[in-house]
Amino acid sequence: MSRRAVRSSIPLIHEATSDENLPESLKPRQSADGELLTYRDRNHVARSLFSCCSKSSRDSADEGFVYISVVRQRPCRPTLLFDPAGQLCYYWSGVVSVAFLYNLWVISYRIGFDEIRADTKYTWFALDYSADFIYILDLLMGFRTCYFTDGVLQTNAIKIRQNYMNSLHFYLGCLSLLPLDVLYLSFGYLSVVRCIRLVKIYKFWAFIDISERHTSYPNSFRVLVLIHYLLLVFHWNACILYSYRD
């Protein structure tokens, strides 16, 4: 096949591809849903094209049509997914950690000092349920957070949901959101019922681990974490001892 033969067949191909020059059996057909315009079998098209290029330009005028499949694609719907190794998930885990630290420090304080009174209960309730709202958002965010399988990021929404609902983090997230606050109606304002919120500690540990690996001063960061743990132990110890005062 020579280049001259191919060049001479091009205008004949374009002329033959018009619907007026096509036989009735080769004209395009529209599918029932109106989304796809289909032509004859692709193998027949390929054979026609090869025969066109191998024969003379005169024969190409009779057989040299190219049938093109025209597909009207539906517009892609935007999908909200989160990269588990991305910056957004890292900052969000920091927000969840702040909500966890609020419960970790405040619950013991209110257990020891009985700070929920008639004049302060609305302030405490607003803070408590703001932290609970963050917990709820974190639980919902897990349904849209991708995961790695065999080193490949899984972005299928159905598989992401199934994997998350079968994971331990989902059950721990549900456990940390048990509405035990309704016991206030029977036993009064006992902050000890909110200790179930401390189950979210796995999120705090994950945030600490990621921060330690990304910081430029890992040793200083470890010292700060150690100081925080020591202060937390002193805080809980003081609150428990004060609660057992005479």
C-alpha cells in the first residue's frame, strides 16, 4: 500500500461517509434510549477500511467508507471523596482530637467539682453537644474516606461504605455516640455518663502519630506529648481526690 493511494482515498472516504451516499442497510441506527448512535459491526468496518487501502483508488470509491460510532456521554456527577493521606483528613483529625481533649479534661473536672449547676448548665450543654456534633461529622466522613487495598487507593463509593461499616473504627465511632445523656433525666447531671465519649481516643492517637512523622522536630514533639500526659494524670488525680473529700 503506497502513501499516494492512502492520500487519494481520503476525500473518497469523507464523501462516502455522508448519510445520503450510504445504502439503507449501512445507515446509522439510534438506540431506544437515544443516547448511542450505532453503525454496522466494527469488524466489517475494519475489513472495509483495509480493503479500501489495499485496492485501487477507483475501487476505494465504491468500498471506502468509514463508520464512526458517535457517543453522547452523560455529564459526570461530582463525587465527594477524601484522601486518607491528604491534608484535609489530617486537619480534620486535629479538629476531632480537640473535641476528644475537651471531653478528656472537662469530664473529670465536672465529676470532681460538680460544675453543672442551674446557672452554668446551658454553657456546658452547648460545649458538650458541639463536641458531639464533631463526632457525628467524623462518623459520616468515614463513609466518604478512601482506603488503600494492595497499595491501590480504592475510590469506589460502594466498596468504601462496605469496608467502613465492617471496620472497627465504625463500631467504636457508634459506641462513642451513645446518647447516655438521657440519664440526666433520671439521675441528675452526672458527668460520668459522658465517659463513653473517651472511646474516641483512637482518633487522637492517630493524629499524634501522623504529627510526629510530619514534624521537623520529632523529639520536641514527643516531649510536649509527654508533658501533656503528665499534666493529664495530675488533673485526673486531683479531681478524683477532690470528689472523695469529706
